Amino acid sequence: MSLILIGLSTATGVAFAGLGYWMHHTRQDLHRLLDMQTVLRESQGTHFQQLNQATVAVGHDVAALQDTLQAMREIHPDLDASLHMHGLLKQVETNPSLLNDVTIVSNAIAELVAQETGDEVSASTLSPVHQRMLQRLLTQLDAHNVGLSSLHLDGLTAQRLGVASLHLHRHDWAEGALEMAHQSQPGRLIVLHGLEHIARLQGDDQRLRHWLEARIRVTPDDPALLRSHAHLLASLGDDGAERAVRRLEAMGVDTAADRSLLSGLRERAGARSEAIEAIELALEKDDSRSEDWLQYATLLEAEGEHNLALEANERCLSLDRQSGEAWALKARITSMRKGHERDALKAATHAVALDAGGVDTLFLKANLLELEGSSVAAEEGLLKALERMPSNAELRARLAGKHLLDHRIDDAQALLDSTPTGIDHHQLHTVEGRLHLARADRRRDGTGQTDAALLASATAAFNGALELHRESGMAWLGLARTQRLLHETEHAVESLARASRLMPDHASIACESALLALDMGDLSSAKTHVDAAELHGSTALTTYIRGNIAAQSAHFTQAISHYSDCLAVDASHIRARLNRSSVYSSIGEASKALEDADILLDMAPQLGYARVRKGESLMELGQWEAAAKEFKHVLEDAPHHTQALTNLAKCYMGTGRPERAESPLNEALRLSPEYAPAWHHRGLLYLEWGKTDVALSDFEAAVRCHAGHVDARLNIALIHQSEGRLHEEEASWRGILAIDPEHQLAQTNLKLCETSLMKTTP
């Protein structure tokens, strides 16, 4: 056999052997797969059988659970209502159109509040779950503008809804529901009590009174109700309060607190002695009430019984050391005792710390601190109080007024400017008017036109105060002063009379009356008024007025003494220094007049009046150029200033430039044809120019404007004398002597004139 055949036979054998091996293993794998399929089918069958059994069991459990839940809903109706309402609220929140169905909403509310069966407003029987649900329902009703009036609830449901809403703090729904219940079932106490409670929470005293009186009609002998009614009427200032307390007294159930209230009512009615008797009876019955001792002390203080008032006040403080009003009263009385300022300060400090005593105590503490030399601490205390109470208009106004008295105008203005928006008070308007007057004192130039412009703002401010409070005495006083400065005498008299009726014992009224009398030329009345003012003590203002009286009486030395006394107390008193400067000028003390004028201009650079006074003092000292500069300064701000124009012309004449004097004199006469000094000085100018006839005409015009102008009459007499007109000269000298019988030149020349006339008479 060949080798090739042997190789083929071997390869074929190997191939068949491999094929047989593969077929054997494939058969084994197929048997294993068939076995696994069998096991899987058996496992799935078992699983589905168990699942069917479990499903049947769950079905039985669900049925049992439903049976249990149904049984619980039947046993507990509130649970049934809660589940029902929960479902309804879910539907409403998803579909708000259901709220349009009044029946559904009304029934829902009735179910929710069915548990509300309490008879007291202070306690609710509604469960927390139902309260939350009711809150959700009311929120939905509000959101979709469904009102109570459209629900047509019955009286009981409305009552329950009102009480429940009250505890949810839904006072709008509570009030509406309770009023609906009241209309359906009038006289139900819980409804009336609920409405009273709402009115009290809202602070509506008139509605509170209405519902209190409705309750009293149902239970007329309830002491607590009668007591509450009496206190309300007392707070309203109603005369019926005393009758209510008397009713308690008649029933024999009045307490010490009731008698204390009766005492307060009698005090308010002006029967202070009866009020004291009532509070003494209250203290006899029960002396452990600190508020009664405080009221007793306050009544005694008003009666002027300060020692007894302090004793009663100490009893109050022994019972209640935290009674702020008692500390305030102690501070008031003790501050009036000389040498007890330290004790008064301690008491005032306690009162302020306890927020008692009001604005008066704050300022009392500040004044006491100033007496100790602690002015900085005094002001800091007031400013801190204002920081705590920025809306306290009285505190702000009085602090601004204090700054004005200290001549701190800018600080006063800053306080007014920082007033919070929406705060309006008559005292703020009054201090604003005073602020305008203070500014006017520092800017006036002596011309009525300028004064009117400056004082118009003050008038508007005082009128604004009176629009808010017609009985403000300080506003009427401020208006009277403004009208006096504007020379509106009749109006000033009327306004001052109104102020006097409102503040009969106020020293400022007497002072303003004295100043008004001076303006009217009534020196006797002025003296009487200033005497009355000084019954309260001498002040810078009263000494200033006495200086004015002396000046008008031509007692110049005495006037200067009074003005100096005023300035010793208040060195920044503008008018006293200005008037003293004028008096110094009139007695030939030009240097002292100039000194006062310079001080005034340092304090008030815009005070035109002081600049005029300075210019006139410089003229008297012969400093014509410097004087002219002052008058030009005045005319820059007030070109209509007739006096400055005339004085400027005098300066030109004094410096040897008469040609420049005519123009300002003509302008002065154009502005004020009745201004005698301008006529007189223009006459002097024309006389210097040799225009005798024109000069004579101007001198005569000066006399027509001011019959007592002696210098103009003297020049007229001298012109007639120079022209040889003896009869006219004689009449002129006699005219001068009629004004000044001691005029030496007139006496001498009249005799010479009479002698000449006798010689010429045949």
C-alpha cells in the first residue's frame, strides 16, 4: 500500500472521530436545556398559583378595611365630616367654579362648624383639624370674592361661624357672621359679646358702646358689664359715666376702683372738691390701691395743697415704686421748692425712665440739668427722646421753640425740616411762624415793603396752626405780634384778645399788650401791662419793654439802663441792642451807637436796619465815605429804601459832591412823596446851589409832611429873614416856638423881627 493512501485513511479516521465527539457533547447540552425549561415551567406555575392566592387575600383585606372605615365614619360623624370636607376642599382647590354653588358652600360651612357649640367667646370647641379646614375654605372664598351675604346661612350656623372665625383671627368674617346671627336671633349674649369683643379689638369706641349697651339691655344688673360701660363712657367724656357708677353704688356692688373713677369724673366736671371727697371715700374703703393715692395727690396738687399732695404721692410710691406718673408729680412739686432741685432731678429722671409725665417732664428734667450746669446732657436727653419718638409733634415743636429762645435759628429749622412725612400738628405750625419772625428780626431794613414780604410767611404759618386748632392761644399770640409788626393794629387787637381769653394768666400776653399799646402811643396802658407781666418775674423782654417806654418818654438815660439790663440777661436780643444804638445816637453818643451796630451786624449780617444805624453813626462821626458805603450796601438789597437814599445824598453833600446828591433825593421823593427828611435835604441842596425859591418850596413841603419838623421851619424863617419878608419871618419863628418854646434862636430872632416890624409900622 502506498504512503498516500495510508495518509488519507488516517485523516479520514481522525475526522470521523472528531465529528462523533462533537455530536456526543451537543446531545448532552440539548438534554440539559430541555431539563432547565421543564424546571422553569414548573417554577412559573407555582409563582402564578401563589400570586393568585395573594390577590384573593388582598381583596379580602381591602373589603375588610372598607368595612372598618365605614364603621368608623358611622360611629364618629366628625371623622365622616372631616373626610367629606377634605375631599370637597381638594375639589374646590382644583375646580374653583364649585364655589359658585351656594348650597355646596353653605352645607360645607355648616358641617365644618357643627362642633362649635361653646357659649363663651373666649373658648372654642372646634377641633384643630376643622379650624385648619375652615381657614382653607375662607381663604378660597376670599380669593374668589364670595361674600358672606350670598351664602344665606341660618342664624345658628352664622353664630358658630362667627365664633370660629374670631378664634382664627378672621375678624371680617367674624363680624359679618355675628351681625347676621344678631339679625336672625337678636338678644343672644354670645353674639353680642362677640361683637363687643371685635369692636374692642378694632378700637372703635362708638361700636363698642353700642354692643355694650345692647348687652346691658339683656342683662341689666351685671356689675362687670356696668363697670366696663362706665369706664368707656368716662373715656369718651360722656356725662352718662357718672350715672353708670351711681347705679353700681345703688346696687351695693361699687368698689374702691369705682369710687376712684367717680372722683375722676367729678374732677373733669370741674367739681374738684367733690372729686376729693369721692377719692377720700375710696381710700377709706381700700387704701391699698396706688392709683387712687396718685389721683388723690394730683387733685391736691391742682388745689395748691403741695405738702399734702407730696404726702399722698409718697403713699403711692410706697405701694408702687414703678409708678412713673407719681415720680413726675413729685418732680413737678419738688422743683418749685428752693434748694430741692437735686431731689426734683432724681424724680424727673425716674419718671422719664418709666416713659411717664409726657413732654412736660422731659423738659423739666432738661431745665433742672441746665440749672446744674449740665446743658449738654440736657440737650442730649431731649434729642434722644426725639429719636425714640420721631412722630411726637409736641416734643419736636417745643424743642425747636427752645432753640429759638437760645437764638439757634438754624437748629430750629433743621428740626422742622426733619419732621416725618404725614405728621401735622398745630404746634409745629406755630413754631414755624415764630421761626419766620426770628428771621425777620435779623433781616428787616425798616421799610414797610420789605417787612411785609418777610412777615407774610409768618402770617401763613400761624393761620395754618389755627386751621388745625382754633383754640391755640400761642398761635393767636403769634398772629397778633405779626399783625402789630405789619401795623395792622385793629387785627392785632382782635387776635390778642382771642389769645388773652385762651391764656388769661400768660406773661407773654401782657408783654405783647404792652408793645401794642406803645405802638398806639398809649404809654400809661403799656406801663400797666408790663407791671402785670412782671408779677411772674422780671425777664429780658419786660426790661426791653421798659426801655421802649422810657425812650418814648424821652427819658434816654433810663432807656439805656433798661436796654443794658435786657442785654445782660440776653446778649443776643436784637431789638434791645438796635434800640439802644438809636438812643445812643439821639443823645450824641455816636461811638457807642456804632459799637452796638457793629455787634448787631456780626450777629445778623442781613439786618438792614443795623446797617442804616451804622451808617448814621458814621455820619455823626464825620466819616462820610464809610457811611456812604453802608448805605450803598443797604440799597443793593432794598433799592426802595427811602431813608438810605436820603442819607446817601447827605454823605455826598458831606464829601463836597452835592451834584451827586440830587439823584438819590429825587428817587427817595418819587418812592415816598410824604418823606419829610428827603424834602428837607433837597431844600438844603438847592439852598447851597443858590436856588432859594426852590429850596423854600422844598422846606415848606417838608413841613406839610411833618408839621413838627423844626429844622425845615428854621430854614424857612431864615430864608424869609434874608429876603426881608418880615411878616412871613415872624410867622415862621412863632411856628418854631409853638413846637419848642425854649428854642433860643427862635426867641432871639422873633424879638428882632418884632422890633423891625414896629419900626416899619406907621
